[in-house]
Amino acid sequence: MPDVTRRLLMLAAGGLIATPAVAAQTVAWGFSFPSIEDGVLNMADYRGHVLLVVNTASFCGFTYQYEALEKLHAKLTPQGLTVIGMPSQDFNQESGSNAAVKAFCDATFDVQFPMTGLTHVRGAQANAFYQWVKAERRWEPDWNFNKVLIGRDGRILGTYGSNDEPLGGTLYPAIEAALKVTA
């Protein structure tokens, strides 16, 4: 394999850039992101878990969902669910720094689930995870608090909009069903 191709595949597997290899990605475990608290949030660390990935914003009409997301995370973590927040300024409703987002989430909702640093979730600048979701499902977030449900096998199980409440009648049963499946 040519050296340039090998390097691009390695970067794409780490979720750091979008290349044609992103479209070939079949599971979520190859993506990683800067964490909101420094360091790296590796999806591979959650292999075998059910993931609920949510693009978040601090100043949105749906920001109240942080409370339900935290309840969901606390209640279902023992069964293998991990909620991952991805703060984004793509809809102009997020703070301008990771520190401000973290301070808001801690003080207002005592968020304990993992969060990435500020990232793009749609369009040409979308991070590699959301480019993969778009390639796989022809879907991208159309507003804040859209959700992607990932199964224990790392594959996309479903995508949900802002109006799909974390503890609501559409999303919650899908999460419960996903948790019953073994990896």
C-alpha cells in the first residue's frame, strides 16, 4: 500500500480527517475526538456498549434534554449504555469555548456522561463520525439535540431528531432493545 494511502487510512480510522476511507468505515469504534476536558475521547473505549451520540448546545430550546440524557446515562450505564455529547456551534447556539460549555453543563445539569470538545456535525466541515453517519444513512443533524443510536456491534441502529425525547416513546424503547442484544 502506498505510504500516503496508509497514512490517510490511519488518520481516518482515528476520526481525525474525512477521506474516502470514512465512507468505507463500517463501525463506530474507529473514531476519536478531542475531549471537552483535554485528552482524547476514543469510541473504541466503548466497544461493546450501546452509544447514544447527541449533538448538543447550551442555548437551545432543547437544552433541557441534558437533564433526561443524564438520567438515561445514570440509569442505563450498568446495562451498557453510554451517552456521548458532542457540543456544536453549527446552529449558533453554543458557547465559544470548551471551558464555557463544560462549566455550563456541570453547573446547570451536573453532566457526568463523556463529551467531546466543540465540533462540527453537519456540512462539509462535519467531523468524521458525522460524515460516516451521513454516508451510511443519508442523514445529518438538522438542529441541536439530534441523536444517533449505535449498537453494541458499533453499527448505526437509528437516527433521531430533536423532538425525540431521551426518555420518550420512540427513542427509549429502541435503546432498551439495543441493550438486550449481546455484542
